[in-house]
Amino acid sequence: MLGSHEIVKLSLSLPHRRAASPERGVVVNYILGALGELIQRITVVTATYGLALPDNKQYRGMAQHLPGLARGRLNLAIFYVDRASTVAREYPSICGVS
């Protein structure tokens, strides 16, 4: 629950979909690039940071293999977006989701 003085800022971007099942190398490069961009923009240690990823097996698999320590330190939430623009949110690992 947010206190009355806390501000939530959410800015997500999702790459254009080129293929229904991208190659593993494309998925790995995208996630690593997105994490690098995210880390460079960290300004508040206690904030929750998030990534928006296409909702498919490859992206979910790579995201689930991110180290728990890193996800916990970033307080990282992951948003999976499907072709209908429906969003499923995976809560940070410190809340019980690894």
C-alpha cells in the first residue's frame, strides 16, 4: 500500500513484434539491453522498477531465469503484454515470486 506522500511513476515500452516466436538470441539480447537501460536510470533505491515484455514462452522463460538477488535488489516487476494488449503483471521476487 502506498503512503500519501509516495508517487508512482510508470513508463513502459514494448518492442514491435517481428515474429510470433523470436529466436533465443533475440530474446536474450532484448532482455539484457532492457535491463541495462533500466539500471542506468535508477534514481530511487526504494522504488519498484519494471520491464514490459511480449507475452510468449521465450520471454517468460528468460525472465523467470533472472537471478532472484538481482530481481530483489531492483524490486523488479515484469509486465507481460499479449497481442490484444492485455497485461499480466508478475510481482517482485521479494513479494514471493521468483
